[in-house]
Amino acid sequence: RSITTEILEGRGIGGKDYVYLDMRHLGAQKIMERLPDVHSFIRTYLGIDCIDKPVPIQPTAHYMMGGIPTDVHGQVKGGDAKDQDVIGLFAAGECACVSVHGGNRLGTNSLLEACLFGKRTGQHLLDWLHEAKRSPLPAEPLARIKERIARFKAAPGGETQGAVRRDLKHLMREHCGVFRTRELLIEGLEQLRALKARFAKIKPSTNNGQPYNLDLKETIELENTMTYAEVMMTGAIAREESRGGHSRRDFPKRDDVKWMKHTIAHKQPDGTIKLTYSPVALGEFEPMERKY
């Protein structure tokens, strides 16, 4: 937040959108002993040797919070008021939300989460498989996927997924980044609608065939990413408080009376996002204001 504040207030290096990370005082020996990967990454991607030059940096997304709602055994829950199980679907690790982190997780806790709930889910599956019931399938299980791919093939062209992906990254950094306001988020949603219109023109390349078409794969991933972007901004507009990684400049205080709850997003048949909420299961320690 401090780095973003410096940039937003015009104190980035040369007025640009970055500040410097200076490691020169560590010396070559310590950098190569303790930070060889960092040294290598900086040389590879920026062409800078951090031993004798400062490194331009800016905030970026490092990890995800929230995810697929599950119980402690990895069983995916419906996320609605009935909280019914999604039969045959399990999730563990950073894709899942078991509600153990709060509004912001501690560093490296995702690794512990993957180890713990990965093991618990695997052990549970061994027992579940003996009595597993098949979920009912539609008459043509692949029909929806085939229709999606056919839609991409029928696109008029004139846009590339690389260009739309780049602009989506810029949109999310500017409108749903470290600091948020209602005005910024609503502007972001409007820009996302324009990006969706551009996305509809993308026609993936067919040069490398169907089974290993990386361009098709990346186009599908981009459409999924745009859906998550809409979910994030819609949920952020509704949550009129600041909590953990969600910082609203127009609502800077945490509000446990109204917002001690999980946001659940449901994609409706018409493509819109519906929000519902589920209570937070409080443990032994009562949440308190962070004062350090």
C-alpha cells in the first residue's frame, strides 16, 4: 500500500508507475548466497544486475484468497443457504476456501493448507469411493463444451487474446487493485463489458490442430479470467468496508456488524453475477482491529 501511495501521489521514479528496490548494500557475496533466484529472475526479465543497480518494482497479484467453498474434507459445498454437497467434486489447496484464513492469509499458509487439506481430502476419498454415488449426467455431457469451442471457431476475428489479456491486466490493476472506490470499480465493470465485446471477436488459431491447440486453451483461460474479474469487482462494490486485502478508500474502516460474512458468487443463466452471503465460523480467538 505504501508503494502504491507513492506512485499515485506522483513520487514514482521519474514520475512513472514504479519505485526502486535497492539491494546494493547487501553486496555481491550475500546476494549470490541468499538471493540467487531473485538475482537470476531480475537479470532474465529486466536485464538488470541487482548487485550494482536498483530494481524497478510495483505491486502485483501474488496469491488468491477465497475460492471454491469446501468442508474440512475437501467436499465442495453448494455455497447457497442449503449448503448442499456437490456430489463427486472435491477441492484442496489454494483453489479452495475452507475458511481458515480470514480477510488475508499469512505468508506461506497456502503451503500448509495444501499439505493439511490435501492429506485430509485424500484420506476422505479412500472411504468415500466405497460408497460413491454417480451424479446424474445430461444426455450429451460434452455438448456445452463443444458449443463453447464452436463459438470460438465462428468468431469474426480482428482481435487477439494477447491484446485483450494485456488490457484486462491493466484494467484490474487500475480499477480493482491495492486501493478501491465505488467509482473506480463501477468504471472497471463498464470497461470489462467493452473488453467482452472485443473478446467475442477473437478467433483462435487452428494451425496446430485441435488436441494441442495452445491458442484455444489460452482463449478459454482468458474467458474464465474475465468471469473472475467480474466476480471480484461485483463483490468489491457490494462490500462497503475495508478488510484484509480489500481496501476501500471510501469505506476505510472494518465493519464486523454488517460484513463479518463470506461473499458467495453465483453466475446466473443470463451471465450476470448474483451475490449471497454465508456466516463466518469464528474459532477460539475473537477478531480484533489490527493496530500495528
